[in-house]
Amino acid sequence: SVNKLFVLPGDGIGPEVTAEVEKIANFLTKEGIARFEIERGLVGGAAYDAHGVAISEDDMARAGAADAILLAAVGGPKWDKVPYDVRPEAGLLRLRKDFNLYANLRPAICYPALADASSLKRELVDGLDLLIVRELTGGVYFGEPKQIIDLGNGQKRAIDTQVYDTYEIERIGRIAFELARKRRNKVTSSEKHNVMKSGVLWREVIIDLHKREFPDVELEHQLADALGMQLVRRPKQFDVIVTDNLFGDMLSDVASMLTGSLGMLPSASLGAEDAKTGHRKALYEPVHGSAPDIAGKGLANPIAMIGSFGMALRYSFGLTELADKLEAAIAGVLDKGLRTADIKGNAPKAISTSEMGDAILAELKAR
Ligand code: NAI
Ligand code: MG
């Protein structure tokens, strides 16, 4: 069957890193290993320059018709002054909202070859492989009321509201348990039930779901502050961590520093399953931004983008073995000492974006 990929290069280094993914996808298609049909669209500053919007209705429709969306990054100083509702990030928010992408998956993998670039000592992170599952469409970032009230006495009051319904907790929990079954079968659920009602409900719903549907998966609970501490103390104890929008935002940024470089980190955002087809809308993107400081120079590390494609193979296309091979190819290239500038460390020289893409493709061919 044909795997339909909608590619949104976006801004800055986006076109450079997505070109490396297309190189790999086209190779796989040509060799008959898997068939990819690639369409390209515009998002962010690129869409604003062309159409005056952050993403066009036509591109939204084409994104909706694809099996997976691959987005690099949006934004840059060039668009800092464009109106709020068409600013580059609005394109990203629109995709998340319209496709109801409620589950954000952020793996933190520490390749042995890069363990010395971690913020932690090598022995703490060597072989690290954890996955943070963050709730992305609810919680305090969206809850109402959300306002600043003028109290009139020279004082103001800011209000944000944390809201979670049972179904929101249950569906994110289900994703975490299902993913754990394909990994090391352990879920750590994190909230602050000691001081937050949303934490009380979160814990209750997760425990109930576990009992009903996933008794075979190991479940533990850690308060979010304690989990932050454990992440930098003994990160290898974790397999899948499931948590809310706010805690997940913070904890995944902490976890990213365990792995070496921003240029290495992929992510996936998954939506609800279509009742008829069982297909899930999904957006795959690197964690890094558009890196305007190095754009157009061939300096960008394409690994986060290629890794995001790997996640698409795994979660949207069911090509698990191919995803394993691609990840092994990335590890293999790093083992050989090949490095882009951002991860150069003590390596004698850095290679370019396209040289890294070529090296990964060569490694993949050899497997
Ligand atoms: P950034 O992630 O773009 O860059 C931070 C630093 O990391 C820079 O020094 C950059 O050169 C480096 N870097 C990032 N990705 C790299 C890669 N693949 N290879 C090598 N080096 C890499 O974050 P920054 O500078 O805060 O933001 C730049 C622009 O990107 C802004 O307009 C921001 O709004 C946007 N942005 C977009 C995101 C998205 O589309 N999801 C996420 C974060 C930022
Ligand atoms: Mg963040």
C-alpha cells in the first residue's frame, strides 16, 4: 500500500533537513522496500510570504488527506512583526487543534557515542531510552477562566485554570500503556495529587484504566517534582512517563538535556483514531526550532528530522522493522564517529547536513 506523507518544510533550516528525509523515503520507494507518496506544502513564515496566512486552507485539506504529516519548524526574525493570528506558530497550533493531536510523544535516547555530550555523567545516561507521553490539548494552557483582572487598587490578578475530564486522562493513559507494551512494559504516571484536584482525578483514572485494560503493564506513580529530580538522578529507571500538558512541557525539556543535542530529538503528536478506518492523524516534528542562525549553510543536523520520520514509520505506517533499521543506521553512523557541527565535540571534522543524510542512507542500505 501507498504511504502518503505530507511534508511541511517550514522556515530556516526546515527545507535542508526535510530534504534528507525525502532522500531516504525516495530510496525506500525506488527499491520497493516501502512505497511513499510525498506532497509538499507551506507553513509558518513561508506560508505567510506566499499567501499571507500561517497555513492555507488548501494545505490543511492536503494535510488532512495524508497518512502522516512531517513538519520541520516555523518562525524566524523575519516574521517577528507579522500580525498575531498569522504569525508562524499559528500554523502549528492550527494543525494541532484541527487534527486534535492530544498525545505528544517525546523520546529521550542517549546514543552511547554521544553520552559525553549529555548534561549528566556518562554512566547515568549511556543506553538511556525513555519516552515521555505528554497530554497536549488540555490542562492549564487551555482551561477557562484564563484572564488578568484589574483589581483597581494598583493590583492585578492573573488566573489560569487547570481542567481535565475523565476522557482526556483515559485516552492519554491508554496511549502510554499501549506504547509501554511494545517497549519495556512499564509506565510511570506523574501528577501532584497532594496539592491539585486534577492530580487526584488523574491518578484515579490511570489506576482504574490500568486495572481494567492493562493489568500486565507495570504501573508506578511519582509526584511531578520528585520525578524531575529522578530524571537527573537516575534517568534509566524510566520506560514510559505519562503526564499532563504543563508538567510534560517542563519534564520533556529536562529530559532533552540528557541526550546531548537539540539536533537529535524527534517527536510525534498523535490524534484520535478515526472510528471507521482506525487511522490516527499524526504530526511528526523535530523538537528544535528553525535555527535561523545556521539556516542555508549546510550546518544543520538532520537526525532529529530523520528520527521523526522514523517515528512516522513506527506509529503511522506500521513499519516497525524498518523503523528499527533506521534507528540502528543513525546509531551506526554515530558509532563511526561521523558528526555534524552541533555534536562535533572532539571529532576531527564536522560533516554537512546532506553528508549526514547520505551517511545514514548508506548505513541503512547496508542493513
Ligand atoms: P532553535 O531550536 O531554532 O535553535 C536553538 C539553537 O540550537 C541554535 O543555536 C541553533 O542553531 C541550534 N540548533 C537547532 N536545531 C539544530 C539542528 N538541527 N542542527 C544543529 N543545530 C541546531 O531555537 P531558537 O533559536 O530559540 O528559535 C529560533 C526560531 O525557531 C524562532 O523563531 C522560534 O520561534 C522558532 N521555533 C520553532 C519551533 C517549532 O516550529 N516547533 C520550536 C522552537 C523554536
Ligand atoms: Mg517547550
